Amino acid sequence: MTGPHRPNRERVVLAQRRGARRVRTRVEVAEQTEIGEAMIGGLIRAQLGLALRLSLVTVLVLCSLPLLFRIGAIGSFVIVGIRLPWLLLGVVVYPLLYAVGRLYVRLAEHNEQDFLELADE
């Protein structure tokens, strides 16, 4: 008498499952293995590089204003009773800083999205 027919056992290896790579990569990041540390280090370097580049551009623009004001006609130009240097420093600089901040946030989020896509592969 034979018992009920049992299906053959099949060994499932983590790499054979769909999504296994995603799980393994997230585990490597969470457990801070060498690969996870390298991935996080890459994200940190990307964010630092972005911050330094935007800071450099901002500093160059702001530091060029005094040089611009030294030019005779520009430094003494008057708009609505206010000299142009004061108008630029008191009004125009703030929207510029806001725009640089918004750009940084957008690009930093893009870097993070790229990191997540890499981790999900």
C-alpha cells in the first residue's frame, strides 16, 4: 500500500526568488556590511559634492557683488530712491538663496531616489 503521493521537494535558494536581490541589498545596508557601507558612503559623497558645488556657486555670486559695485555707474545707480547695491543686498539676495536651497533639496532628493533604486535592484 502506497501512501498519498508527495510532490518532490524543491530547494529554493534566496537568489532564485524574485526580489531576493532587493532584500539582500537592503539587509546589507541595514546591517552595514562592506557593500552597504560602500553604498551609503557613495550617497554621502554625492550629497557632500552637491552641497559643495552649490555652496561654491553661491559664494562666488555673493562675493562678486562688491566687485560689481566698484564699477562706477552700477554702484551709484538709484532705483526708487534706493541705491542699487542696497537693493541687491537687501532684496534680491534672499530669493537667490531660496532658489539655491530649493535646487539643493530637489537634487538631494534625486540622489536619494537613485540610491533607493540601486538598493532595490
